[in-house]
Amino acid sequence: MPANQLKTLSLAVTSAILLSACSNLEPKPYSEQEARERIVADQLTMYAEQEPVTAPISFYEAAARALKYNLDYRLKLMESALASDLHDVSSHEMLPRVVASAGYAGRNNDSGGTSIGIEDRQQSLRPSTSQERYRDIAGLNMSWSVLDFGVAYYRSQQKADQILMAEERRRRVAQNVLQDVRNAYWRALGAQRLLPQVDRLLQRTEQALSSAREAETQGLLPRQEILAYQRSLLDSVSLLTARRQDLEFAQAELKALMSLPPRSKLILVGDGSEPELPSLAADITRLENLALENRPEIMEEWYRKRVNITDLEIAKAQLWPNVSLELGYNYDSNKYLYNNDWSDTGINVSMNLMRLFQLPSLDNASESQAATDDLRRVALSMAILTQVRVSTLRYQLAQQDMGYADESLRVDQQLLDYAKAASSTSIGSELEVIRAEGRYLLSQYQREAAYSRAQAAWGRLYNSIGLDVLPEEIAQHDIKTLAHEIERTLNAQQGQGMLVSRVPLQGVVNAPAAP
């Protein structure tokens, strides 16, 4: 085929391929069927491979389920694994490059030429070629650059620090998950205890309202008195309904934290006893030192400083000369060659002299970066110390609130007993009993809320100190083992001088240790 025709055919084929590729670049939205399949797949992923709930859930089991199945925590685990994989990739970049090649080369005419004299411009050789039109070629070449090795070494150090940063973020998420579970669990347990009582009282209140409307119709009582009675009942219904919604929200929140399906039945361990509230050591300085030592945010900022410094070290390393070594083996099937295979070696030194002018700026940037990172870490440390002090104060106030709630519950219990003892068959006495039951139930709610707030305040204080939730190594990762390890770890950490005594709750005998 003539050369011109071959060139025309090549252009036509290339143009057809490019036009076909461009036509496939049009936007293509997902179909409804693909969207439905994606929804089903995501829902399966949410609740995949979960151990079934076969018994009432304790606080530690709830924490274990949240840490094992919570999607945010699982995401941080995957980020840690990704950082580790990237570190392995960076380590391989320090190795020499070894490239193996093989191929087939051809052309439609001979490769050759002639020779002419420099002075007289006369042709001295007839046209000749030393290369076959079609031949096989192969090679194995190794190259190694000192500069690339140095940059890869620094990058590997960065990836190692980023692994540590990812681990600190995972620790932080685990601590936040435990705090959220602690906050939601005791509220949900209070809801489990109070919801049946609230429902029964609402039913009685509705019956009392029906009786009041009937009495109003028949004129058994003065209109103003019966309307005031109905007004009191409606106020009780409104208050009880609002409290009932709060209780249901607590259960839904705990299910979400444990990644349980929203419609699943949730039963918590509620044997009537409650863990004691721990009493803090008086030395706030120790708590502050623990926070500065253990908080993941501070450690992450500290590692970030090393990462930033390494960036500048890489920039400085690129200013210096680069030494590259090359070693290769080549093969060519060309029959005109005297040697069809050969080895070659080489060494090359190069340097961009203009980049040396960047050195003073890089030194200044290194000092500024280090100062900025130190100041950011100090500012974060100051904020953490404030969190510790505020969390300590909140916990102390929550303990006081618990005392007032216990006293209010005791008084309302006595008022309810008095109202029941003094009740008669009249509408007014029935109203007083319902009012007393409503006040007593509200006091129970306030007492449960005060206890859950105290547990949440303790969780915030524990979280502000930054102590780990899990030990470094766990033999197994089933729910029972995780729950046991969480309980053991928390109890061991709380015995490291943070607690000096326990504050017993009124009416609780032989209560288990506080989580």
C-alpha cells in the first residue's frame, strides 16, 4: 500500500475512534432501578453481620455494639487501614526502578542513508541500510536516583506520622461514641421504666376527662369548678405527652448509636438498681495533666507538626544535586547488528542552580511553620484545660441536682400516699389523686433525667481527660468479649487516682460499680 494511502487510512481510523470516545462523554444519570438497588445495598451494609440481640442489653454491651457497628467508628478504622497501606506504598518508592520491556517494531520501507564528503559534497557511499524492516526488541533496565530515594524516605516518614494521626482520630471517635452511649443509655433506661406508668396515667386521665364532661352535661357540679377540673386534667395530659416524647426519643437515639434497625425492639438491663456516681479526687491539677497527656487532639497536632516540618525538609532536599545510576540489558533481533544483545551502564549528576536561591525562604518558612504549629497546640491545650474545669464543675452541679431530685421524689411520694388515704368517691378527691400521681410521675421523670444528666456529665469529664475506651489488643471481637474489655478498661483507668470514693444513691443497696 502506498505511503499516502496508508497515512490517510490511519487518520481516518484515528478520527473515528476519537469521535466515538467523545460521543460517550455525555452525562448519564442513574436510573430509578439503579437507585433502588443502591438503597437496598446500603441498608444491607448498615445492619450486615451483626450479632443478634438475644437478651437485655447492659451499658457495656451497648457500648460494645456501638463501637463495633457504629458507621462513624468503622469509617475511622478504614481510614487507619488506608493510612497504613499508603505507608507501605511510600516505602516501596525507595527501591530502584526496574523496567522490563519487550516489543515488535516495523516500518513500510528500509531505514538507511548515504554519506557525502564535507569539503567537496560528493557522495562517497551508495544508499545502504543496517536495520531490518521488522524486528523484535527487549530490554531490562534498572535506574536509581539518590534524590528520589531521599524524597521517598521523607514521604515514608510522613505516612508513618499520618498513621499515628489516623489512630488518634480513631481514639477520639471511640471516646465520643462512648460518651454518646453513656448519655443515651441511661435516658433510654429511664424511658423503659417510666413509659408504662406514663401510659397508664394517661389512660386514667382520659377516663377522668370523660367523667368530667359527663358531670358538666348533667350539671352535677358548678360550671366554674368543673371547667377548672378539666383544665387541670388537660394540663396533666399535655405535660405527660411531652415527657413521653422525650422518653421515646432517647430510645431511638440509642438504637441509632448501636446501628440497630429503627423498628427493632430494645430491652435494656433494668433490675431496679443503679450504678453509683463516682466522686472525683480534689486535685484538679492531676486531671488537667491527664488531659494534656492523653487527649487525642493534642497528639494529632503534635504529629501534624512533624508532617509539616517534613514537607519543608523535602523541599530543601530537592535543592541539592541529583545522582542517578543506570544499568540495563538490551536485545534486538536485527540481523545486521554485530552484537544483538548488550549491557549498558551510566551515572549522571545534575543540579538546578537557580533553586538554591529558595534556601533562605525555606529556612524562614520552617521557623514560621514550627512556631505556628506550637502555638496551635498550646491554644488547643488551653481549650482542653478549660473543658476539664468546666466538665468538673458540671459534674459537681449534676451531683447536687441528683440530691434535690431525690428529695423531691420523696416528698411527692408522701403527698401521693396522703392523697390516696384521703380519697373518697367525689370528683374532687379523684382529681387530687390524679394530680398527686402526675406530680409523683413527673418527679420520677426528673429524677431519672437528673441521673442521666449526671452520667452524661461524668461522661463529658471522662471524655475531656481523653482516656482510652478499649485496650490496645483484644483476643476476640465478639460483643461479650468487647463488653468485658470495656468494663475492665474503664474500671482500671478510674482507679488511677481519679476517684477517691463513691457517692451512693438513696435507696440503692449493693449497686454495681459505675461505668
